Amino acid sequence: MTKILITGANGYIGRHVVSYAAKQGLDIVTVDFKNQMPHKGIKAIEIDILKEAGNPDLYNCFGRPDVVLHLAWQDGFNHKADSHINNLPAHYAFLKNMIDAGCSSLAVMGSMHEVGYYEGAISADTPCNPLSLYGIAKNALRQAILTYTEDKNVSVKWLRAFYITGDDEHNNSIFTKILEMAKAGQKTFPFTSGLNKYDFLDVDELAEQVVTLSLQKEKTGIINVCSGKPVSLKDKVESFIKQKSLDIQPEYGKFPNRKYDSPAIWGIPVNFNKEREE
């Protein structure tokens, strides 16, 4: 039975990843700095892996898992937070520790914000020029880990996520904010033009892709975790409002777009059906 360690298990993505992994008959070990959501039959370890990143006994403490899936990341919804840069050395030290201790399969959550401003479809070969502290930190971590493992027998999957929807009560996206504003009785809210097109993926579908791609052995390096379909933010917001039967409407054009938000950006997905068959 494959043993998988999942860091950041109590995070927005982590909760869904653990739930999906639990259905696959895996031997799961979860780790977070606070065990807020215990899962029946799953070993949960409460530890701050960034503070313990250099602990030489850490891999043994986790039971020497076959796969390390690193989802842990602070302030993922605040792209300007200094923590992205401040925590970068600890993320690298933790992953390096796992590799040096004997882990031969590593999967790390990446982000399309590593790419920065870009128009069109993103592949594994798309040049990166990140324009936020979040993107800069993720990009640097990917470069560091892939460089470190060049001459090592380690399978590294960099799982590059795009825009994630669903479970909006635990998210911090525009959809979460719309729910909060509607609940407060607001009838309108200021918004951007809404014309930008993004790659949206429901968090449960993302969890399925993350677990499946983490366990497979054929594909390594940058792997897009995405839908492969660009959808305008305007269409997505209006569909969300209609689906939730909310009495609130956006006021388009009140806010400017962020400088690193391109007119249209989406991922080129892996042949996921092929992955499942293999």
C-alpha cells in the first residue's frame, strides 16, 4: 500500500485532497501546524514543518512515506504578503530534507502566478516572469527543487494550479466575498471589467487531479492542474450569482485589473484519461 504524506492538510485545498485520497485506499499521513480536521483512520501529525524544516528525524517521524505531497503555504490568498519570501528558505529546506532522507517521489503545489503576465495557453515550457511576491516565491522554489534534484533519482511533480472554485465558505476568492456581501444585504458591489478570461477548476476536481498526478510515475516536472478552458470572469461571476440565487449584482468597471492579470490565460492540461488508464 502506497504511503503518502500530505502537508497543509487543513488548508482550503488540503481538506479536499485528503478526502479524495482517503477514498483511494492509500496509507495517509497528514501534517499541519494545527490538527483542526481529523479524518477517521488517518494518522494526523501536528507540527510546524517550516520551523522543523531541518530536523534530520522528520522523515522518520512521518513513517518514511513513499510520496510527499507538499500543499502547505501561508497567505496563499494575499499575493503581496512578505511571508511568501520570508518562508521560502524553510520550504526549500523541508523539501530538501525529505529528499536527502530517502523520499524518491515528491509532488509540490505550484501556481500559474509563477508565469506573471501572459496571454494565451500556458504549457510546461512557457517562460516565467512573476509579478507578485507569491508568484516570485513559488517560481523560486520550483527552480531550486528541480535544480537540486537534477542528478538525483527523485521523481518531482510540480503541480501548477490555476483559478480554483467551490467550497466558497472556506475560500477567500471573489466568490467568497460575493457571498459575504449578499449576506450583509448589499445589492451591488464594485468590480473590474470582468472581461479577463481565466482557467477555473472546481476544488474537488482539482483534488482528484492532484492525488492522481502525485501517484503516477510517467510524468514529471511542471504539470498543469487545470480545466484547459478559458472562461470570462464576468460569465463566471454571473453564473455563480444565478446558481446561488443571490440578490446582488456587480458594478463593472469600478476597479482596475491587477497589472499581472492578462486578458486571457489558461493551462494546457495533461492527457488525464491516459493517466487514469495507466
